[in-house]
Amino acid sequence: MIVSIVTNAIDGLAHPWMGGTLNVLRTFARHGAPSDTVRDWGGRWCSIWSATDLVPMGAKVLVANPALLVPFADASEIAVSGPDEGVISLANGFASDGETVQRTRGNDGGVRELRLAGGTLVLEERVAAELTAREADVTRPPGRINGRESRDRGHGLTNPRSAEKHRRMADDDSPLAPSLLLAMPQLRDPNFSRTVVLLCEHGPEGAVGFVVNRPTEIRAANAVALDPPPKRDSGLRLWTGGPVETNRGFLLLGNDPEVEQSQRVGDGFYLTSSMDVLRPLLEAEPLELPRRRCRLLLGYAGWGPGQLDQELAASAWLTAPADPDLVFGIPPEDMWETAIRALGVDPMALTPAPGVQ
């Protein structure tokens, strides 16, 4: 077999693409052809945030991320237990071992929805058909998200908009954002147990935020590909920003980065995707880094239309002001309790109960 990667630019990603292609081939070679039990589980599924590929191999179904150069990196595995049922037999950092996977069929007998890792996904074909219908409906006025035309939104937070420097992500018609969401005991999702979430957007089409109290032990200098490499390692770590699109990084800052590729979330909070901002942070003196007020977050937290409102009504979250001194100044292991006590609430007195707390 000969594999050739052709790119039309001298700085094209030929080497990463080749590495990803070889990884795909090795993964198929290791697991083998799909069995009859799992053969029909293949397909691309979409949520409001991203796409997911289910790839049958051997007796399992691998959950691949098509946005990655190496799609099977840290892939969860599904053990199929019935025609439309299975369990996660090998979980990645955001799934849970033994978690149920369920396919839902329509009246025509075709599979329409997939319940996976706490979210509901639909087939790519359904998304394509809906988008085609919307495009054909030329009489429909452009939709709005938090007071902005939807066509201006792009891909949301994945790459902060640069057309208008420091446009606030949360407009005046967003009653909750920016604020902090404090996970309550009745929130059973392990992705959010005792988390503090900086809520950045909240509107009719959903909500977006970042977990800000879950650091990892991974050094950013070892994980971020820069050319040339950083001159020194400041000790900047990667933080878990949420379970959505965990292959994407977001730089949360407490001070104005003064670059076009940035967005002001609220007082004392800025988001940027600028590598020119990231490099000095990676190369800073280790003792200086804490004064820089920065977090390199992987992934984000996302809610579909009305989902966060339902969780608030079920007392899954307590809301608090977006306080940069808390987010950047309090140790992550103490942040949740400190935020709750700042509201005059004793964390030990919290018990599961319905209603907005």
C-alpha cells in the first residue's frame, strides 16, 4: 500500500495528515473488520456543538472525533448489547465506563437519534437536510443569537471573533451571562461534579461556558505545537474547560490582551485564540506566571436550547457573580466552596431539592 498526502501550500499539514492517516490504518488493522452485530452502527452524528463518527471495528464501535488530526486519539469504545443498545466499555476523559448508549428509531424504522455521553445526536443527513431547507427559505429573516445575527456567530467560541475587538459575548438581553455556575449536589454528571463554570453566552439557542476549577498535570509547553518551540517552560498547565470539543484550546485571560483576535466576556475576563499571546505566557518566568491571570482551557461546556434553564429549575446549579479574583486568585480545589460561602451559603447544608436556588 502506498499513501500519498498532497497539499497545495508549502506550509500545509502534510506530516500531521500522514500521521493521522497511518493511525487510522493501524486502528483498523488492530481491531479487524466489523462483525455482523456492530456493522450497521457506523455513521456521522451531529450535535449543536460538533460532529462524532461511530466506526464499527471487530466486535466494538469506536467513537471518533473527525476534527482531530488523529481521529481515534483517546477514542471511547462501545460494546453493543442489542440492536439499538450498548454500553461504553472504554471511556475517554469525559465519558463514563458502563454508561448506556441508546439509538432511537422513527416510525419508518430508521435510526434517528443517538444518546451518547449525556447528549443527544442526530444523523448528519438530517442536519444537511435541515440546513438545505433553511437555505432554500429565502423569505425567512436571519435568526438572532443573543441580539446578533446568526450568520455573524460563526462557530461560536471555537475561535473568538475578530471583526469587532472586544465585543462582549453576552449582550444585554442575556440575563445570566456572564456569571458563575456552581454545581449543586443533584447534578449527577461526573463532568461537572463540584465545578465552577464561567457562563459566557446564554440565549434561546443554548448556552456556552467554561469549567474554571479543573487543572490537569499536563504542561502546556509539552502539548502545544509552536514553531519554533518555546524557549522555556513557564509551568503553564492545561485546564479542563468542559466535555465539548476537547481537542480545542481557549485562552482565558484576566487582562486585556490588546489583540484583534480577542473577546471581552465581562469585567476581568477575556478570550483569545492568538498564538502571539500564548507564546509569552509559555516562555514567562515561572514566578511571574501567577500574576498573568491566564488559563489555557481544553474544551468547553455547552447546553442546547432550554437545557440550562431546565437544569436551573431542577436546582442543578447555583448562580454567582462572575468574579475574576475568585477565578484567578483562589486555588482550584477551594474555588467551589469559596464561591458558595461568598453567597452566605454553607456547602454542608446543601441538599438536593427542586426549584431554582
